[in-house]
Amino acid sequence: MSGRLEGSIEPVDAATAAAHVDTDAVVAVSGFGGVGYPKALPLALADDDRELALTIISGGSVGKEIDTALVEAGAIARRYPYQARAAAREAVNDETIAYQDRFISKLGDEVTLGHVPTPDVAIVEAVAAGDGWFVPSLSIGHTAAYVRAAETLLVEVNDSIPREVGLFHDVYERALPPNRSPVPLEHPAERIGEARIEFEPATLLAVVETETADDPYSFREPSATDREIASNLATFLESELDRCSIFDDRIALQFGVGSLGNALMGALSSIDFGDRDVFYYGEVFQDGLLEMIENGTLSGASATAFALSSDGQQRLFRDIDQYSESVVLRPADLSNSPALIDRFGVVGINSAVEVDLYGHANSTHVGGSRVLNGVGGSGDFNRNAALSVTTLPSRRGAETSCLVPMCPHVDHTEHDVSVVITEQGVADLRGRSPRERSRLLIERCSHPQFVDDLEAYVARGEAAGGHIPHHLESAFSWQS
């Protein structure tokens, strides 16, 4: 038995544990940012001879053991709230899997209150477990809420992850409304909780041991376009530091996950923050933040998961004591809390598939119909941040403009998008009327290849009149 198991716990093999999961069970799994998800049990379920029709609820993105192996086995009937693997995406788009995208901040409450299916079983990954408790691994997400809501519990203890990652954890659980008190956090990296999650011992069905590592992120090298977007972001942030008094002493920043977000974090090293305290307050801690912690640029960082490359993970594991002094992992209802995002005056920086001429943003669907991954936490931050910034290239490939007359799918309305940045420039949309927005976006952010067509569309819309002047007959076939 592993030294990570304490008390009366005796491990079983994954197939034995998987037999506790009913064929049509609602299964809540740990995991966020592609880490901290169970691995052995999903694979055992994928190999199960029974005909499964599971509902899977995760906190955020998970690995191939769930969103590839279980999908290809035909074992998933329904999925919430986010998926980031090709097999899952294909199954959602061809309607093999029923899928609903959800904002992250409220999901724990929604599961607890039965707004989405109530879990029959929670399957979680841990680095240690005992009678009535476990220490989560590389993500917290909504794990605590899922354990509370589920009737039963299965735990995987992963020996490939240092037990010391518990030093990062700050598990703080809130009461449900209307008995919910304000979260007692005064600054972004303060600690108010515990390293472990407790549960009723009678709910535990089995514990499985595994040594399977997470499938880490693979960040591409920043492109020339990425670097131009990053440079424009840095220039804008420097001017905002000078202009806006709420950043006189402290600034808290959030970046969306992915290669562009990681590249944008790198731009922060070029900014003169003066004697301000700089914090990261977001969902995921990416490679770009490691150097900023080491060189002292960041005073602290708060997230709900480590979305790191393989090199980044090893770097973190080598210096857990050092990093844990300033990095905190929280439950997702705190990392994405509207109240805390507002309290800390976070600058939210997220990407999009496309933005339209009046400031609406689509971050989830291609052609208005085919889902990519999910809205994730971008809605939480775009709506509640002190300043919301949407970054994207001005075009995708050689023939597709990312600035369009009308988004065929809207995740973030014009009311939630303050600033748009492409490699072409910066459009500050604050206080601008719809017509002023369209001109700014074309002038500052559109690719030169599409300027004439976009201006022609605006002219057609303005000829028809109205507060937001669209020409609906050509809104989706506007290049002429």
C-alpha cells in the first residue's frame, strides 16, 4: 500500500472500482485546465463490457482518458460544461453527445441545486487520502462541490505527482444562498482555507492507485502575429496604468488559457509597473507566469489549476517550496467569483474567434454552429472585470476576417467588451456609440485586406438607419 494512503483505506484495482458506476450514472469528475482529472477509472469504464450512457460533468477541460477514450467507446451520452478534445468536439457537433456549455463560476452551485443533473458518483484525483479526507492534485476546480453533491465517491491517488502540491491548495467552501457570507479575502494571494477536502467516510466506495501523469499542454512558439498583439497589449496597459487611478498601487491580471494567452503573459516583462504590486487572478496558471514569479514581477498568483507544459510542470515540481510561497490554488467558484473579480479590480484578457463591428464577441463557435471548446471562464471575467480586453488576430488564414459585420454566435455582448486588440492595433470602445465603435474597429483592428468591404457594409447599414445600423441581407455575405 502506498504511503499516500492513511487510516483504514485499502486500494482496489480500477476495474473493481469502475463496477460501482451504474450504466446510466451521472458522474462528476475532478479536473480543470487539462490536469487533476481521474485517469485509471475512465479507462476502466471505457473497457467495460456493459453498455454505458454516462453523463459527465467536469470543472473544465480534462484529458484524453475522458474526452477521447470514453467518447470513442460510446460511453458518454451527455456532457457539461467544457470539452477540449477532437473526439468530444466531433461527437458534440454530430449530436452523438448532448452538450451544454456553462459559465464556470456558477457551475458548483448549479450541480448542488440540481440545475444540471445531480451526480450519482464523484470520481476525483488526489495525491493523498485518508479516512474522510483527500488532498487534490494539480487542480481544484469544482471538486469540493461535486463531492458534496454526489451520493458516492471514488478516489484515484496519483503517485506521479508530488504530494507537496498540497502546499498550493486553499480550499474554502461557501454556504449556499441566501446564507452565503462575503468571502474574507482582502488581496488576491491571501489564504483562508485548507489543503484538503473532507467527505463523509460512508460515501467512499473505493480507492485506486495510479502513476499516470497528466497530458500536459503543448504551447506553440509565438507567431509574428502573437508578438504584435502582445506588443500592442503592453503599450495599452502602460497607458492605462498612467491614466486609471485604481491601478496606482496594485493591478490584478487574468489571461485566457492557450498559446496566445501564454504569449501575452510574456509581454508583461516589458512593462514598467513601477512600485505597484502585480498579481495574477484567474483560472489557470500557465508557463508564462513561472518566470514572473521567479524574477519578482508578480507579487502573487491565484488560480484553480496548473495548465503547464511538461517542462513547466517539472520546473514547478523542482521548486514547490519556493512557488508555494506566492501561488495559491482555489475552488473555481472563488477563482471565477464575480464578487472577487470586481473587488480586486481585475483586468480580464481573453481571446475570441471573431468580434463584430459593434463589439459583440464569439469565443466558442465556428460559422455560428460548430462548437470548439466552450465559453469557460471568459464570461465571468469579461462581465465582471474592471476592464475587459479581447485579443485576437485580425484574420484567420489568408481569406477569413476575424472582424465581421455581425457575429453568427454571441458569447459576450457589446456591454461586456471594453477593448479589442489585434496585431493591427487597439480599439478602446469605452463610451463609444455603435457607429463610433464600427469606425474604430475598422480603423484600428481590421486587416487591410478587408477594410474596403467592411466600410462598404457599414455604409449599407447606415443607409438603412437605426441605432445599430445593420444590413441584414448581406450581414453574413458581406465581402462585396
